[in-house]
Amino acid sequence: MNAFKSLDRSYTNARKWDLERGPFEDDFLPFSIADSDYKSPKPIIDALKKRVEHGAFGYNYIDESYEKAVANWFSRRYHFTVQKGEFFPAPGVVAALYLAVKGLTRKQDKVVIQTPVYPRFFDVIHDNHRELIDNKLVNINGHYTMDFFGLEEAFKQGAKMFILCNPHNPVGRVWTKHEIEQVVNLCKKYKVTLVSDEIHADIILKGHEFTSLGHYLDDYDQLMVCTSPNKTFNIAGLHLSNIVIRNPKMREAIHHELRVSHNCTPNLFATLACQVAYTECDDWVDAQNHHIEQNFKRLYAFFKLHVPQMKITKAEGTYLAWLDMSFLKKDSIYITKKVMDYGITLSDGNKFDPDLKDFVRMNLACSKDQLEAGLERFLNFILDELQA
Ligand SMILES: Cc1ncc(COP(=O)(O)O)c(C=O)c1O
């Protein structure tokens, strides 16, 4: 059975489907916001249904079975071990990044990120009145690497924190062990707190290996790892992350921020979904990786045939395709607005790096049918523009 069939999410309060649809009542296909357009795994749906049918939704707590499920997922899928107390839930990864910046740095401190990157990285720094240092990724013919020289310079300038996106949204890099070790060594040398956003950790394409910062908890004590089932299982609307910190002082600072900012135990449905995801859905995750891999192949083949000028970054992980549309000589603000007339949405690359104007991001976490229909519409837009 195909678990990745089309799912019309229109008018279900899905931001991706309802807030961006423009004039389209029906027949609209979004490829923007990073969630998936097929159902979550059946064990998760069944467990949530059962809980709903029980009918009581009072104050909850998390027990050992939840902790065991999370710790086992870390050791089974990411190959690092954690002890009880070293990890705890928070209401999502963006929330965890806010906690990190607030709890582990001070006003005006310098925080380093590497653009192009998920736009909320800018918000967590600006909203907390910290100084953003952008150590841009280096794009060599569509392959992105880190600028380690620039990173060291930023650290020499007194940066207090580095937020790493691992794997990296939007360029799809799964950082190698060698690259991760260089990051850890530099952070250690300059005593920079390292925060790793690992929300895309489970979506890894063939031939690539994910290296979690969880492996380095013993090597460096200024480390915070932010994991989440949100992207993998399409449960971002339930709001959950699991934060890993080995250093007790750092952990207490984050616990304090969590108490002050959220004052709650995590959502009942979120922790239930996570526990089931991490105990009953390994095969589904592997099948999803295969499905995403096939969608990337469809995308590459489609553009190779119809628009060979399109430069597509070769994804190693995530379900996000990063497209350089400089051949069109139209900026990405225009492109993302205009493709809506053809019944699709894309994400504007300019939001991931204000200096970029030629890039768009296309989300491939959808059925084969949705992707193929969307690509045809995208092509019609491109052909019309080329003829105009
Ligand atoms: C790198 C990255 N971090 C965090 C998030 C959002 O995390 P959450 O929904 O858990 O707050 C996203 C969503 O696209 C993302 O790509």
C-alpha cells in the first residue's frame, strides 16, 4: 500500500494550504512551508484517536515510557546515548532556539548563523536583541560548504553562540562527521556555545550519513542539541521538541527559561504522538526516505528534460529542493508571487538570505501525483516567462 498518497489539506487550517492559496478555491497545490501533504503514520493516528475517545484531557505528565522511547530513538537512529534527565521536552524547535538564546546569552551578545538558512533563525536573534553575525555558506557550483575561516573570524570577534542547522534547511546538506568535528573543535577553542537544530535529522538520502551533535556531549560541555519528531512525522501542529544538554548548569538555565516562558508540561497529544512515532514507525520513516529520494529523482529528471538551465542543488537530506533560477532573470519575489497565478506556491529564497534574489525552495514532501502536477504548472510559468 502506498503510504504517501495525495491528501487535500484545503480548509483544514493548514497554513501551507489555506493562507497562501490566493484566488484558488480548488485545484491549488502548495510546495512552500515545510510540512508534508500525506498522512502521518497510522500508529500515530490510531493512538491519538484512542486517546480522544477516552474523553478526558486534564493535566498530564510524561513518564518513563516516553523517556525510554526518546532515548532509544537517539541510540537506534542517531547512535548516541543519553541518561535520564539529560533530555527534556519543549514546545518545538523554534521555542527551543528562543530558550537557548535567552537562557545562554545576554543582550547585545553576538550569535552566529550561516545563511541561507531557515528564516526563524534571524527572528530568535533579533527578537532577543542579540547581534547577528552571518557566516555565509559557500556555494561552489550548487554545492554548499561551511566557511570555516569565516567562522573562526566570527568567534575571534567574541561570538558567544553558534546556531548550526544540521541537516541544513534550505540547501539540503547533511554535514559530514569531518565538518561537524571542525565545528566542535572551533567552538571549543573559542568557548562558543553550540546549539544544533536537528529537526531534519531523520530525512537522510541514500549515500549520506547524519552526524548528531549528541555524539560530542562528552567532548564539549557547551552543547545543546534540539531534536524533534515534527518534520519527520508531520506533527508540527502538535508542537514538540526534545532538547539534549549534558551540562547541568546549562540545563538549569534552559529549564528556568522554560518555566518562565511556558510554565507547562508538554502537550498531551504531542508526547503521545512522539512516543508512538519513536517506537512503532521506523519502517515508515525508511519508506518516507525512499519516497523523498524518488521525488528528488523526478524533479531532477523533469528539469533536465524541460529546463536544463535550472540549477538544482543536489540534496543530501531534508525534503526541500533549492533551485537557482538566475536563468530567468526575474527576482524570487516576482517568481513566488507570479507562480501563484498558475496554482502553486514556492518559498522565496530571499527570506533565507536577504542578499539572494535568484533562489526558490520547493517542498517535495508530497505524493508523486502532486509533485508531477505541480511541476507541469511550474513549467508553464517558466515557458510563459521565457516567451514574454
Ligand atoms: C531548521 C528548522 N528548524 C525549526 C523549524 C520549526 O520547528 P518547530 O516547528 O518545531 O518550531 C523548521 C521548520 O521548517 C526548520 O526547518
